[in-house]
Amino acid sequence: MVDVPTLVEQARAGGPRAVARLISLVEGASPQLREVMAALAPLAGNAYVVGLTGSPGVGKSTSTSALVSAYRKQSKRVAVLAVDPSSPFSGGALLGDRVRMSDHASDPGVYIRSMATRGHLGGLAWAAPQAIRVLDASGFDVVLVETVGVGQSEVEIASQADTSVVLLAPGMGDGIQAAKAGILEIGDVYVVNKADRDGADATARELNHMLGLGESRGPGDWRPPIVKTVAARGEGVDEVVEALEKHRAWMEERGVLGERRAARAAREVETIAVTRLRERIGSLHGDRRLDALAERIVAGSLDPYAAADELVAGLTGES
């Protein structure tokens, strides 16, 4: 058994091993997870969570690394949660954090963690919300969540981040991709990376045009800026940080930040509750109650919806 209070105290003191152990408890759905979350709850809520998403090849890892450097110049502690595709053999992340962002590996003010999706659609690992809470409660000022880049289902990042950054690159058909993926609806800041390539200005113009077509904003509403960068050389990264800070200030001024975090917490509660119900239902295979309901459906005396109502009522104790 893990000494959770000591582990939390060590994580708050900046101990990377303690942070890693807490996230491992989350990923492994440890029996002590409830105790961990109870200990972390009063400590969380201070970190600024920024999600980065975009099609494969747009430079998400390079941009994330550049943002880490920019925030470190401001003396902020930064955590990176890099969500990778799962190995079909081990279930682990295919790309290691040291390989992705080796420039920051020895910086005590930076913590980098690769997390496998383990087959979860939407570009995020199922344990990502709890992992974000661990990093938040551990005292990091900024948490950067880099998604796996899975195309049309990557929009899930918008439900987990305070601010969502959508990256595009010239020459990749990103205008069409943006329309297909629905990322025009989730981006708070848009970044055209690899802006030293031909077509960068055209990509930015096209994106601006598409954002204008889908606009239904009133006075004072946030209009996502479009920033051009060459992340590999650090060009334009300070402008991205400036755009992020402006968005954060806008959210705080209008109460949007609190609303987003409350909605995020509600989704997390819903997910946990549904998972627990699914586990209980999954254990019913071969259970006489389920068999009896099935027999009544076959006999025509009960419809599937009424049967499901009876089953849920039995599991939850509702009358």
C-alpha cells in the first residue's frame, strides 16, 4: 500500500518521482485512487491547462517544447502531458517523453509524462482528467496537454483544457481538414506552424475566412487569433503565449474560466459514474436477473427499454 499523504506532500515539494507515482496510480486505476483524489481535491484549481491539437505532422511536439521554453523564461513551472498512440503489444506509449522533449529533461521546473491512449478515441487517454488534476495539485503553473493527433476525433481536448490551441501547417490540406474535424468550433487560438514554408500566408487567410464564415459572435465575445510560427526556431512562440494570456484574462473577466472548469468537473463525475455502472452491468453476464429479463423480452411480455429500466433500478436501488 502507498502512503498517499506522504506522496502528495513530496509531489507538492516538487519531487518528480512522487508525481510520477501518483499518475501511475491513476493510470493503473489503483484501489487507492479514491484516496488520492480526495487528498488532491483541495490543492487543485490553480494551474492553467492548455491543450494542443492538430493533424499528425503539424509540429505539435516541437510547438509544445517551444512553449515550455517560453514559459520557463517567465519562471513558471510547466508540466507536459503528451498523449501517445498505444503499442498494440504492450499497451504502453509508443513515443517516450525523453525522446520528444530532451531539451527539458534535466530542468527541475519541467515535468514531462507520456500517456498511452490505450485504444481510447478522442485523442486523449481515459485517465487524462485525473492526471491533469495530479499535475495541477502538484503546484505546476501551466499544464500543456498534447493530444495524439487522430484527426476528426481529436476535438475532445476542448473538454479538458482551459484554452485549446489548434495547430495547422501549410501544404497539408489543413483548410479542408479543419472543416472536416470540426476544429473550427473548438479552437481558442490557432497557430499556423512551419510558416517559413510556401503557402503559409494562404493557409492563414483561408483559416481566417473559414472562421469568419462560421462566426456567430456578439460584442465582447472572443475571436480566436491566428498566429504564424516556426516552432523549430522559436519564431512566433512569444506571440502564442501572449495570445494565450489574453484568452485567459478574457475568460477570467467574464467568468468563462470558472464555467469551463465546472463543466469539466461535471463530465468527469459523469464518466466515473457511467464507468461504475458499466462495471456492475458487465458483472451480470450469467446473472439470473438478466436472464429473466431476456426471457420476458423473447416472450413478448417486456420491451428492451422497460427491461433496461428495471435493470438500472435494481442496480441503483431506485424504486
